[in-house]
Amino acid sequence: MQTADITALLRANPYPGRGILLGRSADGAKAIIAYFIMGRSENSRNRVFERTPDGIRTRAFDESKVTDPSLIIYHPVRAMENGPIIVTNGDQTDTIRDFLLQGKCYRHALLSRTFEPDAPNYTPRISGLVKPDGSYNLSILKSLDGDPACCCRYFYEYDTPQPGTGHFIHTYQGDGSPLPSFEGEPVRVALAAPDAAALAADLWEALDADNKISLYVQYLDLATRQAETVLRNKWQEVQG
């Protein structure tokens, strides 16, 4: 399998939608997590990421402009105490957390969910799970070629991540009407940035200037559990 350049992928696609990147640092010591959101409508663009005790949540930047919070306000990242870190593009973050707390599997959680009900796009639900040892899972729930009668569920598990590489999955193949859903396996990408700040700078610069909204990047030391996180919001200053 070829290893792609994540910044080149982003520069070539003006609208990948929402994206999850999971991987391992070049020195093999840190788990890498990145999540970004983009938007075309005023409702989607009116958002920022803000920190929570266990991760981040989306929040309306201007509350007076919110028209429909149902698919834009959620917790993209939740870290479970002594457990995995969950990252998703919707409220299935909470579904996965609740199932794990019951001793069930993330797969069981996602079998109870489908793609988003935003016809005609039927935006895929993408989800990631980073385990304490740095291994990780990715998933996508999508309609069958735009047919809402059938939900296709795909699960990918990486039990021995290679240093300096990761896997990238996003919601849309590109811009369009309706928006075309992501196709194929998560893309294997190179991860050479030495820290969260450097990777965040690279990703933020590569994302389309008009459509990018917010970005979260974390480097988690697997031995010490110390985390370095960076938030980038289009409507706010950088938060290290």
C-alpha cells in the first residue's frame, strides 16, 4: 500500500467535509489524533471547538445565527478514564462511550446507528477509537450509493501502528450536489511532524481557506500519558 502525503491530499480536495486522522509519531512514542470540520452553509460554518474535561465539543460561535443544532453540536472527542479515546463526527461519540461503559464493543454501538438523516447527502458517520496501547480502530457508516434504505458499515482495526504513519478517513470524496460519500479504505499517510503544533500548522494551512472551520490535534505519550493538544478555530485565536 502506498503512503500518501496528508497535506497534498487536503490541498487537492476543497471539501473533504469532516476528517479523522489516527496514527503514530515518527519516534513511535506517541499516539496521534486529529479531527477537523468544514462547512458550506452559514449554520455549519458558525462553529468553534472548545475544550471540555474529557476532550472537546462544538459550540455555536454566534448563538443568534443557529438554525438547526441537531447535526452540528456534539462532542467530537471524549477520553475515557483509563480507557480509549473516542473521536467521531457526531453524537455517536456518546453512543460509543455509553456502550463501552456497559462492557460492550464499539462495533455494537455503531450497529445501533446509521448515516446522518440529511437528505440528499446522507453524510457518513465516521468514528475512531484509540486504545491505551496506541492501537486504533476506524469506522464509516454510509448509505449504499445514496440509497437511504441501506446502511453500509465498515470497520478497520490497526493493532500494530507503524511509527511515522497513520490512517485518514473523511466524509466526502469532494464537493458536489449531492455531496459524494467517501469511498474505499482509510488512506495510509506519512506523519513526520515532531509535535502537535507542527502537525496542526501543516493541516490548517492545507485545508481549504473558505471551507475550513475548526481543527483538533493531539499527541499522546503512550508511556507517560501526557498529552499535547492544539485547537485551531477560524473565528478564534490559536489555542495551544
